[in-house]
Amino acid sequence: MKILVGVKRVIDYNVQVRVRPDETDVDLSNTKMAMNPFCEIAVEEAVRLKEQGIASEIVVVSVGPKVVQEQLRLAMALGADRAIQVETEDAVDSLAVAEVFAELVAQEQPGLVLLGKQSIDSDNNQTGQMLAGMAGLGQATFASAINFKEGCIQVTREVDGGLQTLELTLPAVVTTDLRLNEPRHARLPDIMKSKKKPIDVRPLGDFNVTAQNYLKVLKVQAPAQRQAGEMVASVAELVDKLKNQAGVIA
């Protein structure tokens, strides 16, 4: 079975995000970038399925400029077999990415598509759902466990009331959640080998997709800094401050 995995380049989650002085966007200059954490989980799950003999080939895909090859090579160092870069210098929204993946699903005919449930930059949580609708495939989002049966897949997902288990006929689209697995670290020899592996670069125009954003960012602001706490001498003083200063109790 072939697995198609989506990979996105985002600001490293350990980095303190800076806002541009004009508040038009996030400042990416001299900022460390990394693979989206949920995409890392998707890659790890695909590699584990290959190690179990369930998957025969892992194809990783990223949409963006040449710099996304860094994340694609990391995915190959972790165990992916092939990488496809859909090249564009323009910003693309979730709909455009879903359209690209729908075309790739038609071309590659994977048995399973694994995507992170969301990216930590835009937090849209919609590409997987859009792709499933466009490709006419079953979907399971927020996967915390994946098990295979004859011709189908069982996915346990986290919902408000606890856990829900879905059974899907393959091919299908699954988006990964935090508790599905813990991604491994790439070994230095594998990183060096991945630098020599070819990447299939295809222009966005080959997919008949327009890099059009339907949402416009009006303003980006950093969260307000938290005020220092205040020590109180007694419960009575605490209640008085909550009532008369903070106004949170009547």
C-alpha cells in the first residue's frame, strides 16, 4: 500500500513569534523554521506502518517555495521513499492545498492519505476535510490510534465525550492528533543520505490551481503581556480584591 503524506513548513514551535512593526503579519526574517508538529506525527505513523509491512511506499508532499525542500529531506531522512514539491512563491490557502492533493491522489492512487490535523501557524484544521470531499474518500480526523483490518482501517479519534472509533474502507484520508505517536529523531547518516536524494519538483500551474487567498489578514497583534501577580495576606483580602478590584464576583 502506498501512503501519501502532507508536510508543511512553519515557524519552529520553540521560537518566540514576532509581529512586524506595521502589524501586517508575523515577522519571518531570521526565524528558525521546522516541519509542522502534526505533520511530523503523520510522517512517523507512515514510517511505522512501513516497518510493520503494511505500507510499501511513502510519498511526502509539500506546497511552497524551494525552502520547503528542507522539510521534505527531513521526511526522507525519517523514512519516506519519495518527495514531491509543488512549487509556488505565492501564499496558498487550505483550499488550494486540498485541490493539489486531490490531483495527486488521482495521479498516485495511494491507499491512505495522512495529514496533520492542522498547522500551528494558521490553525485552520480544514485541508484534510476538504481533500476527502474533493476526492470522494472517507475521512477520520484527530486520530489517536490507527489499526488495519482486511481492506479497511479502524481509527480511534478524540471527541468531546471521550473516544470514538470509526471504520473506513480504503483508500481514505486520516488526520493525525498529538497522542497518535511520538516522532523519532532523524539520524545523522540518514540526514546526509537524504541530501543526495532527488525531489520531484512540479510547478503549481501543472495542477490547474490558482494561488488565490479567500481570506485577508487585516491585522496581527501580539498577545498582551501578563501582569505580575499580587500576594494577599488573607482569604478576606482575596475576596475583597476579586469583588471590588477585579469585579469577577458579585
